[in-house]
Amino acid sequence: MRSVDARVTGRVQGVFFRLSTQEKAIELGIRGTVRNEADGSVFIEAVGGPREMEQFLAWIHEGPSGARVDSVTVTERESRAFSGFEILA
């Protein structure tokens, strides 16, 4: 398993980025959370298999059609336990 934190900047709030991220995560079997940050970025905690995580990280570099991703910062983390993939407020 691979566990990461990712911060996504650009036009990523108000464009269904969190919902689209949740849908992609569920499709790939990724567990974790996604939330909007006060600075306009989106923060993702994700745990999944190496192949699935590679696909997921590639997707968040693009995001949904209305988004403009300027940067993605990924940090490897110790594995955490999540039961699904949740959108946090």
C-alpha cells in the first residue's frame, strides 16, 4: 500500500474538484479524504495500491474539466486507516 498527502492549487474550488476526486478514488479503490483549504487549495489524504495510486495521482494533476491545476505537492506518509473516501467540509 502507498499512503500520500497531496495539496492541489489553481482553480480547484467551486469546480466540483472534491466530488470528482471522490468519484475517481472510489473507481480506483483509493481510501481517504478530500477537503477545501482556506487558501483556495484542495488537500487530499489517500491510501491505495501502488498502481491505483499512480493512476489517481495522474488524475489529480488534471482534475475535472472545469478545474485548472497549477501545482500538486505530494508527500509520502505512514499508512493510515480509512474505511472509504470522504469529502470533508
